[in-house]
Amino acid sequence: MYQYQVSFGQAISRAFSKYCCFTGRASRSEFWWFVLFNFLVSMVLSIPAGFTAGINIADAIKSGATEVPTSGMSAWSIISYIWSLIILLPSMGLLWRRLHDTGRSGWNWCWGFLPVIGWIILLVYECQQSQPVENKYGPVPNLTQA
């Protein structure tokens, strides 16, 4: 038996096809490829939003405004927020399935509420190898005969 690694495209496809699925298991490659995808898209959306905010602040300073604008939604900011909402459930479901793959309950995501130490604990869990046998959350993901 051999656990194959999913490709970048397969990971994205699986995450969106299991949009709100909190059962089963997800391999490390499936999880981390999707994290990379989400990071790249978020950066593509955030850079123009930050640039637009910077222009608004520079314009306010140039015009001699006594207060620098600290808010104001650009179209890029709105798109970025919409993306965050779209990706919320697939990301949560994938995190739960990844925790299941390591033999832990999905509720371990609550560690993320603890600043720093909780994030480190979650990162360690996410980086661990899959349990090589079927566990109470389902069969080993991506298993093939080699």
C-alpha cells in the first residue's frame, strides 16, 4: 500500500467539492496545497487593496487634511472580504479532515483561539503524518496499491 500525494489542482478541486464536509480524512498534501492556493489568491487580492488604501492616505496628506482616513472600502477590499467568506467553510472542513487524518477530533481547531501557543500546536498537528491505518474517522486517504 502506498499513499500518493495529490497535485495542486486535485487539492483545490477536492476542497471545493467537499465544500462543507467535516467528515472523513485529508492528507498532508491535500491540506497544504490548498493552504498555498488560498495564500496566493489572498495576496493577489490584498496587494491592490493595500495599494488603494495607501493612495487614499497620500491624497489626504497632500490635500492638507487634518485627519488621515483610516477606513474606506475600495472595490479590492470588498472582493478580498468576499473571498474570505467564500473560502471559510472549505478551509474549516479541510482543517477538520486533516485533524481527523492524524487521529484527532476536529474540535482541536479550537487551539487556534490561543494566541501563539495554540497556533503552534495546530501547526504541529497539521504537519504530522497520516495515520497509516483506518481510524474512527475513515480510511487512509489517497491509498493505492503499489
